[in-house]
Amino acid sequence: MSHQVPDTGRHYVNGEWTAGTSEETFESVEPATGEPLGAFHRGTPADVERAVTAAAEAFEAWRGLSYVDRADVLWDVYHELRDRTDELGEIVTRECGKEISEGRADVVEAAHMVEWAAGNARHPHGEVVPSEIASKDSYMRRRPRGVVGCITPWNFPVAIPFWHMAVALVEGNTVVWKPAEQTPWCGQVVAEMMVDAGVPPGVFNVVQGFGDAGNAIVTDDRVDTVLFTGSAEVGHEIGDELGGQAGRECALEMGGKNAVVVTDQADLDLAVHAAVMSSFKTTGQRCVSSERLIVHTEVYDEFKRRFVDLAEDVAVGDPLEESTFMGPVVDESQVEKFHRYNDLARREGAEVLVDRATLADEEIPDGHADGYWVGPFVYEVEYDPELRCIHEEVFGPHVALIEYEGDVDRALTIHNDTKYGLTGAIISEDYRQINRFRDRAEVGLAYANLPCIGAEVQLPFGGVGKSGKGAPSAREVIEAVTDRTAWTLNNSKDVRMAQGLSAEIRTEDD
Ligand code: UN1
């Protein structure tokens, strides 16, 4: 079924496909055409309740398997992701609108994550720690936390679910997953892969639906860890809900107001290339996309001319065509948000340099008039800490050029003036400028002479400030889904203590 539009997609709970407790369905809509792709049952809090019960019951047996046995299930998923990359890449592109090379890259990134998690099962774990006492052996162990709730976004509808689930499962947790309501078809395909791979009943559960279903995951205290990737608004609510609860953990990855800094020592070919990739790939809808370009006054005019020329020309079009650089945005609410922020920038005094926000009719591919089309919107504005347009995330091809004078610390002041802190890049040929940026940029991911997008799964992925807490992403998710035990064994018959602590028991008679 997966390569065809599904016939009313269902949830997968306790080893069975189910329509769930509600008759209500919702549609997945193709962003490029505005046409429905398929209908899905809408999960309710009662469906989530059943899924959590199944996951809690399955935990004991699943954690009892070896790492290697658990990873075996994931290797089957890995091979399916590899064998079906083109087909699944096309589904990603159709359902979330990003162009076809990005659709495929999403599936490839998922395969890499599964490979990392399953491969890690055969790698040494933990560390041996020396003791003051010769007879003591200390080492670190990890224990699975239990039920892991995963709430994932539409912009990486295959990769991000595996960021959450691959490590969680190999480490011995069971999973309840709610895919984004914009990309349930991708959710269905991923679920089918898990089922094909023979994941035992209850170990992996998926409930399709909206925020009420996601909220039911968050508020169920049998869910030991909540992994969330998505908007800052929802992420902070989850953080508030779970923050005070003993024993419950969350790892949150939210957005950014990321920037590329172009210094007076920049190679401008590299600078323009990196900026275009950072701002317009995925139509600006990566949490790592850049909406601010902070450019030194000495190179500003040339950079601006070259960036603007390309922004006027980048190919917006049918995401299934190889010749397209930017597809549509995901839905009408993203179109509206983009226009709202473009208007705000104008009101805040921006000088508009490129306005393809509303595409001309001839730029929209034939038969796609009802798609969610936008094009680049580029402006220049003088840096001002009060401007909302250079502080709030838009999640679209909305880009500010900000000119700076002086040394790299001035660029860093502007760069760091945001509550977010996910990613950033510096373009420079001067290693001192580069290293200063490396040390002082307040971000979780930083790049030099590269776009600020495109992280690989074997790196920790996550931000600081409003961008995140913990890392529900890539290899670092291991921290969120396990508890560590510092284990110490005494090989002697005597009890001897460290720190010179006396181990002698004295009695009244001594
Ligand atoms: C996201 O931006 O929402 O680093 C995820 C990247 C990708 C993941 C992006 N590996 O660009």
C-alpha cells in the first residue's frame, strides 16, 4: 500500500492496525497542488492511552533482549530505507513539498540514523573509571528509561522520526509516536517498515493526529521521556509541563533565527553560495535555515548585488522536477505567516530588495495554481535590537541583510542578539575570525565556510536558549532515552572506602 496513496490510513497500536476510537478522519494535502493525497483516521487521547498501555506492557520483554537482537529489527528497516529511497523520497516530496533531491536526502538521513543506532549496538558502551581503592571496579552502564513518546514535525517527515525512534528502540525503550498532521502518509510508510521488520507488538506504536493526541502523550505520566521536534511555542509548553515532574524527562528541539556572518575576509563566491543554500533550501523551512545575513561593510555592496541576483533567479517550481531549487511551503498557514512577516519588515523600515513573495502566474507550474507558492523575499535593514523582523522566526524564504562595521565581535553581537541559538555560520579566510566565532557564537551547531544547514547524524544536533533543551536528535538522543548507572563492584572481602573515610565500625565497647 505504501507507494500508493493510502486508503484511510490507520494507527498501529499493540501490534495491530486500528481505526481507533473516533470516526473522524483528516486529509493529507499535497502542497504543490493543494489536492488531497489521502485520508487518515484522527487519533484521540483514548487512542494514545491504549498505545501507552501497550508500550508500557511491552517494555519488560523488549529491554530483556540484547542490544544486538534489538538492533536486528532496525537493520531490516535500514535495508528497506536504502532499497526504497527513490520511491520514499517521492512520497516525502509530494507530501511536504520540498524538492526531490531533498525528499531523497530525508530518506537517506533516516537510513544514516538507523545505521548509527543499529551499528552502535555492537560498539563498546560506557567507560571504565579508576578508583582510589585497588579492589574497586567502576564502570558506567545505561538503562532504558521505559516508554518514549515521540512528537515529530512535517519538514523532515522520515529523518526526524528516526532521530527519535532508532536510538530509543535499540537502547531498549518502547515507543509511542505521533507524526505531524501535515505528513501522515510518511508516518504510515514508516510504520509499515517497522511492522515489516517484525517489531514485537507494543514496542512501536503510532497514533496519527493533531495536538490533542500529542498532548495526551505529554500528560500521560507513564511516558518516561518525551522527545519533541517542532515549534518553540509547543516545545516550551512541553518543557513547562514536564519540567517539575520528578522522573519524567523531555528533550526538545525547536527553531532558530539563524544567521550567516560574512566578514571583510570572506571569499565571496563561498559566501553567496552558502547564503543561498542556508536561506532558500527547503524554501526556508528547516529549523536550521538562515533568515539573517550579517555582512561586513567592506564587502556588503558586492555581496548584496550577487545575492540579490541569485534570489531573483532561483528556480521555484514543481518539487518533483530535478530542475527545481525551491518547492512550495507546506500549507496555507505558512503562506500567511510568511506574508505577515514580510509586511512587518516593511512596517519596521526594511528596504525591500527582492519581492517574489507572491509569484507571478507564469512562475507557477501548470496545473498547480492551488499550491502553496511563495518565492524569496529579501530586504536590508539597519540593525536594531528592537526590530521584530530580525528576531522572530518566520520559517520561510524571508531574509534580512544586515550591514556591520568593525571587527568580528561586532558581528557576533548582532549574531547573538536572539533568544534562539540553534545554528550559525561564518564565512572568512582568516582563522582568528573563524575561531572567535567558534568560541563565542551562542549556538549548538556552528559552521565555517559552509551553509548553516546540512548536519550529519553522527554529530550532536541541538540548540541553546529558546532553540532547545537536551537533544532529541541524532546521536545525542541517547542521553534523553537512558539513565546512567555509575556501577562499582568490590573485588575484596574487606570494605574499604575512598576519601580516607573510616570503614571501621566502632561500638560502645571499643
Ligand atoms: C531541521 O532543520 O528541521 O542539519 C532539521 C540539517 C538536517 C536536519 C535539519 N540534517 O540541515
